[in-house]
Amino acid sequence: MTMTPSNPDLRLRLHGEQSEIAIVTLNRAAKRNALNDGLILSLRDVFQNLPASVRAAVIHGEGDHFSAGLDLSELSERDASEGVFHSRMWHAALDCVEKGNVPVIAALHGAVVGGGLELASACHIRVADDSTFYALPEGTRGIFVGGGGAVRVPKLIGAARMTDMMLTGRVYNAVDGERIGLSQYVVPQGTSLDKAIDLATRIAGNARMTNFALMHALPRIAEQPADHGFLTEAMMAAIAQSAPEAKARVRAFLEGKAAKVSKD
């Protein structure tokens, strides 16, 4: 089922027998899916208002590229205070992706550059095809990341690698990007969307509270002092295992009705 956001630069399609997968498409192929304010605000609105049936989401880009970054043709001169408020608007919008109700998989291909990398880094899993390349050209253009990249990207690859990318204009290909942590998967060209949908389908079958814990608790635990993290972990584990859905799944496993882990 296809739903129509108010902005034609963004498409939303529901996938699966129970419409449990939301496929969100950046639809500015002629502009290499460059991100403008209208598109960012539409992403915010879509992720704030996903249908109740949705259990996982996929973001991908129409055409040859995921996103070539900020649409510099719409970049207007701002004083310092206007710049701060503009950046905070991006932060709030991408928080709706990272800290919303469902896990989000980015299906990457072609350019994942600047703001496009900031959007991808707000997703929980990134699948890159062989055509993918990553860059942060803001440093060579006299500007600085403002859409959350300074927080999210170093968590993936470390501050030193991000500094190198911005100081030198270094570009990573798909294989090297996966090696340093920009993606978790590399697949043949043209197949990242299929792989992302496959992963989203598996994720949608998880218990909701487990997915919530992985999205919202695990990142916070990772940044807490160890004694705080252990306590948070204990409370989250107790909450998750007390859910009726979790009890039913454990019971099915003990009764031999659930699949066991295998290397395949």
C-alpha cells in the first residue's frame, strides 16, 4: 500500500502481509536526493506518524544515489542564532528517525555524502551496495556538519577518522566503509533495498520491547559508567522478559516449537 505524504519529494509505502514494513523513499533523483528543509521536515512528520501496524522501516533513495547531502542551492545566509536554530531543526527531525518507535534500516547506494551520511547515521542498520561511497566535504567547503554528524558519525568510525574525512576530503568506498563501521553489510550493486527489506522483515518479527530496548536503552547503557549501565541493563532485562510476548516466546523455545540458532 502506498501512502502519500504532503511533500512529493518523499514517498511512503507499506510492505508485508500486515503492512508491518514502512519503506520511505527520498524522491529527488534529479537532485541526487539532496536534502532541503522541506524534505527533512517531511521525514520528521512521516516518522512521527507511522501507522500503528509498522514494526520496522527502511529508508532509501530513488535513482542512482542515496543522498548527495545538503542542497547547497537552497543554502541561505544566516546569522549565528539563525544557524543554531536551523541546525537544531535538523537534530529534532533526525531524532525522530533514531529515537522513534521502530528500528530503521538505511538501504545505501551511490553517494552517501554530507547530510546524506548524517541521515544514514541516524538509522540503526546500514546496508551498502557496491556502488556506495561516503564523504564529508563540508570541511573543504568552509562549513561544518550541522545535522547531527558530529555526534553520530564518530560513534560509528571514531573522531580521528571523521576528522580525516573532513580535513582532507577523503572518500570511502563500500568495502572500506563497512570495514571502518559506516555500514554493517555490503551487498552486490542494486540489491541493498532487497537486503534492507529482508532485515526489516526479520526485525519486525521481534518482540516490540526487545526492539525498544535495543533502540533506546542500549545506546544509553553504552555511554553510562559501568555501575550505572549494569543497573539500567538489569531493569531493562526485567521489563523485557516480563512482557507476555516474551514469556510466550521462551515457552515455545522450551517446548521445542521455536527454531534454534545455527551457523546458517
